[in-house]
Amino acid sequence: MKKAFQPAFPGRNTTVATTIVGALLCIHIARLYVLQVIRGEEYVQKGESNFIQDRRIPHARGLIYDQRGRVLVDNRPSHDVYMTVAFLPDSTKTLTKLLAPLALQKSEIAEIDARVLAAVEQAPDLVVARDDVPVEACDELRAVVQREDLRGVTIDEEGDTCRVLLAARELPSRASVFRMLRELIGLPPELMKERVERALHKSRGLGKFKPTLLLEDIGFDAYARIEAAASLGDLPGIDVVDSQKRRYRYGTLAAHVLGYMNEIGAKELESRKEQGYLLGDLIGRRGIEATHQAELRGKDGIDPVVVDAKGRNMGNDRAAALLGADRRTMPEPGLSLVLSLDEDMQRTAEQMYNGVAGSVVAMEVKTGFILAMASFPTFDPNQVTGPWSKPYLEKVTKDPLRPWGNKAIQEHYAPGSTFKAITAAAGLRNKLIDEKSNRACPGFFRLGRSVWRCFNRGGHGSLALVRALQVSCDSYFYSLGYELGPDRLAETARLFGFGARTGLDLDKETPGIMPDRAYYVRRFGAYTPGLVVNNAIGQGDVTVTPLQLAVAYAAIANGGTVYQPQLVRETRDADGNTVAIHDPVVVAELGIDKAQLALMKEALAHVTDPGGTASGLLWRRDRFADVSQWLRESGVTIVGKTGTAQVVRLSKSVQHIEAKDVPYEQRDHAWFVGFAPYDDPEIVVVTMTEHGGFGGSTSGPVTAAVLHRWFTAVRGQGRYEDLPALPPPKRVITAPPKKQEPAVSEEQAPPTAHTPETDESAPPDASPVMPTTPPKPDPQAPAPATSAPESLP
């Protein structure tokens, strides 16, 4: 059998191995001694002086175009100031190093530190740290100043002692850095203090090692001054980052549609961290910027760099070497949006608006795409962000007319006589009226002991539907509404979209109120028959938004299809390639006979005829004179309706009152809704003027001006070039009608008190009992139109 190998010297291998291991341990121990003891302080300082920091490369946010490709919102070069708290100078540490030879207590250093920080904002800024230092310690102090390269320190010898003077603005400290920064930019002290406190709050914990946005969009001149100071080492912990600032090319134009951007809040950040949001990010607020944030937003790039103790960039090459790989990523731009807005239409709506507060909406009747949406008063989204934005924000927020809100979708008003077309549709749909049926107007409608007056106190006599809509007879619709009752009226109105949000891709839309019997039971505890009488003429409890009215009249114009209004036609990538096309969305079909809708259209086509409530549109002599001339000569018929919504009940003894003699806040709201052309309607325009008086006088000319712009400048251009030519005018009006005793129109009549009067001679048994107790709050009802001013988020 073969014997196992036996070493000649059994203990030698063990001895060699032990010797090698021992030698290696000795080498490591010696190395550790050198690193930790002999050169420990050196490496601690190096470790504290160098960091790898991920710096962001801002992405380009997507652009916003109008429907003809004109840029409404883009990005411009900007410069933002970031601070990294960990790199800001600490005056306590500086003083501890400086005064180490004096062996001061922490409390003594803290007291000196407090005086130094207070002196930063004083003149002169000199602080006497110590004035009784023994002369033998003076040389040690000078050595510290030289070794640490401290500025702002003066050591004056006075006999056997020396005095240590500190120039607070030169001594490294947070306060001195922020003061210098404030002076370089030109900010008031209180504003700088507010921004610093906010940034410090965001930089708690590990956040002190990350750059935090301090000031945005400081301007090129301030940027150049800061860069010069930083190159001299005067601003440790401060960086200026090239970025892009959102630019709204036309200022206030379409501000409520476009929205604006501001910094994401700390609470909101918690819910968006998974989406990659960080402190300092700007996010869309209101309008398209908010509702399409996900598409418009791109993705930032990352640039890992080595920074020294003062936060200065030492380069990304060193970072790549330390990390063993290049982790730099490039930014990805956001998607761009092509809106349905037309800049010409929008500008006309805003320039020609005739009131103080209100809105204008223009929409394609066969698609639901919005061509213009203006709200008044407005604001400039360019002034909402930036170091100097606070005074502007306060001014807009305190305005009692609520400029932040989009009145086209967020405010809801009594629709006045514009709602009579909906009551007419309900009557036709329920076969209570037809083209031949007449109703009598004696100047009032009586229900038991309650009497509702028509604006024409003398009465209109016997009227069919066409005439009733033309002269806007109240009594006709009082009686029709009473026969319909609240449920049938509400059912038809809801088909048109009233009482519900339209689904427009903007935020904070209100549904308005379309009451039925259940609504009154829920709110008042009971329903009484007279309530629907007021609702039938657009008073009472019915409230609508201007956009809802546009959607409803578009359905009348197009033959019975209710479209969801939309603002975005296309989504495109950064190279201009189409990513998505938004098609029209049908919400409902009215189910009303085409002949009945044609009858309604015919009735509404007489609004500008002699005796019609907007007949004055043809003869304006003011800035709308060219619009009037176009209406007379083009042959284009505006199909529409005026509306005057009562705000304050007037005494029944009032026979006539001029709108100018009524305080502004008590004047009636003024509506005008119109679509054109008559034969094949293309667009609908709604104008709502808060406290504007009569619809035909104030809102009517604005609607006509927007329609004029459509037919003379937009129609036939771009996507509309294939529209058929307009037929030649059937008539050209060359002179006003001869003066004659006119029939009383709604425009000429005294304001009507739509709350019923009590007729003492009538029998009491049929009198509706109106609720005497306060209404119960309805949790489903939207906030009233007169809500308090809205705060900026």
C-alpha cells in the first residue's frame, strides 16, 4: 500500500504561514496608524471637503400652440439660485477655529457669534470679539487667520494686549452670504428673509446635502454678478443653475385656459415622489398647465459632479472616475399640445369685451372644440412666479372681482331669458306646444293668489312659439313651465347638459343647479307649485355656466347632438410628430324631432329683427359700428337669444329705471348667446356680463364681434379652408326701419320682479305655500356664484 506524503520538516510550513500573516497584519496596522493618527486630520478635512453631488439638467417643458400652429406658451432661458445648506459657511465653526488659542467657553463663542450675525445688517458692521488678549496669544491668532484664510479679521496690538475686530459682512457666515446675494440681485430684505426661511425649512435632515431652490428667474445681469462673486469664493453653498422659464407669449391672453406654474408644495410632494418630483420643481397650476401636467412635463437629466467644501463644481470627470462609470443622463423634453383655441378669436373676445366682469365662450357646434374662452378680469401668468411676484399676487388675490377664477366654467348664474329656449324644447318634447299652438299673454300669469308679471305689463296678446321667443314673452313661458312641472323641465334641461359638469379638460368646473322636485324636498323639505314658474324663464333656482349654455345652444344648432367641449386637438413630440389626435366626443342625443329643433332655430333667428330683443345690434354707432355694418351687408343671420338675469328684486311700483342709476352690484346680469350661419351653423358664441344690464345692449355686441371675426378672418383659413362658401345675402339692410310706435321689448321694459306678487282678491285655496323656514343646506349643490375671493395655491 502506498504511504501518504510526509514533509521532511513538519513544523516549517506552519512557521512560514504564521510569519507571512503576521507581516501583513503589521503592515495594515502601520498603515492604519498613518491614516488615522499621523495624517488623520488631513483626511478628515479632505473627506469633509469633497462630495459627489447629483446635479439636475432641466428638461424642456412641452410647448402649447393655438389651432393654427402659433405658439402661445414656450420656454425662455432663465437662471435660478440654489443653495446647499451643508456648504454654507457656519460662523460658529469659524469663530471656534479663530478663537481656539483663547480657550473660550462655548457660551462665550455663542455670544460673540450672535453679535456678529446681528451686525451683518448694521452699519458699521465691526464687532469687537476680544479687547484684552495677551500679546503672547496674538501671534497664535494671526497664524490661525493665515492658515484658515479668514477674511474680515483684524488684530490690533495695544501695548501688552491686542484687540480682535471682526467685520461681520466679510467673516464667513450664512448671514453674510445671504446679504451679499440679496444685494447682488436687488431684493428687499424682508423678501430675501422669507425666501431663505422657506428654503431652510425644505433642507432639513438629509436635505441639507441637496441643492434647494432659493430664487428663480433672477435675470442675466444678476446672474453675471453672482457668478463673478462665486468665482472669488464669496458665495459658498450658492449655485446658479441654467434653467428654462415658462413664457406666456401674449401675457394675459387666454390666461384662464393656459393656467400658470409655481413651485410644488411640501405636502403635495409627498404624494408625487413616486412620479419623480423633487423640492424646487415647478408644476402646472390651473388651466391646461395643470390638467395636462403629465404630458407637458418631461424628465430631468442627472449630472454627477464632485464639489468641494464651498460647493464649487470640480467636474463630472472626477465623479465618473470615483464612481467607476459615467452616470450622466440627458433630459427628455415634454410633449407639446395643439389647442383648439384660435388666437384671433381669443384676442377679439378679450379686446371687444364690453364689461367689468364676466366671460366669453366660442365653440364649434359640430365638434365641441373651443375656439375662444375668456374670463374677466384676468391676470398675467408671467407675473405669478419669480422673486418679485408677491405684490402682484396679493393685488390679484385681493381683487373682489375674483380674477383667479375662470368665470366661463367656475361661476354659475341665473340664465335669464336664454333658458326660455330650453323650456320651449321641453314643451315640444312633451307635446304641450307645437308650431301652431298659441298662448295668451295678458301681461301676467296667475296661480291662486300669486301673480307673476310679464315685462310687458300691457301684455303681448296671443302668441305662438316663434313670436314668444322673438319678443321673449315671460307669461308664455310662465304658463308652459307650470304645465311641464319641475321634473319634466329638469329632464329635458339635463339632456342639454345643465346640472352637470361638461367634462371640459380644465379644473374646478361647477355643475350649476338644475332643480327637480327631489331637489326642493331635499333643500326645503317640500315642493310648492310656483317654484317651477320662475325656473321656466331662467330665474328662481336654475343656475348655469356660460360653457353649459354654449353646449346647449350648439345642440340646437347642429340638430340635436350634445358634444363634450374640448380644448386639445393634438399631442405632439419634441420633433413635431403627432402622438395623439383628439376626436369629437358625443355625450348625448337630445331625441327631439328635427322639425321641432328647426322650429326653435327659426324662432331664435328673429332676435335681430325689428321688435327683436337684439335689434339694436344692426345700428351701433360706437366701436361696434363696423360689426353692425357687416351684419347689415353680409346677410349672415345671428340665431340666438338675449337674457337679463335679475340680481336684486325691485319694488312692483317701479315702472322704469335706467341701469346707470342702479348701483353696479345691484344691476342685472346680461347674457347673449348666438350661433351662425342660419342654414348650416358653424360656431356658437356666449357672452356673459356680470351686472351688465340688458343682454342685447352689452353682451350682444361682443358676441356679434366674435362672430364677425370668425366669418371675416378665420373661416376659410387652415383647417377651415374646405368649408363651403357662404350663400349670397338674401337681403341687404341699407336703412333703419321707419320710426313707429314700437311694441315693448324686453330691452325697453322696466326690470321685472320675478318673485310673484300677492293678489288679495284671488281665492286663497290655490295659493302656493312658500317655505318660511331657512332652507336646509344641500350637500350636492355647488357653491354660489358670489363665492369669496379664491386664494392662490
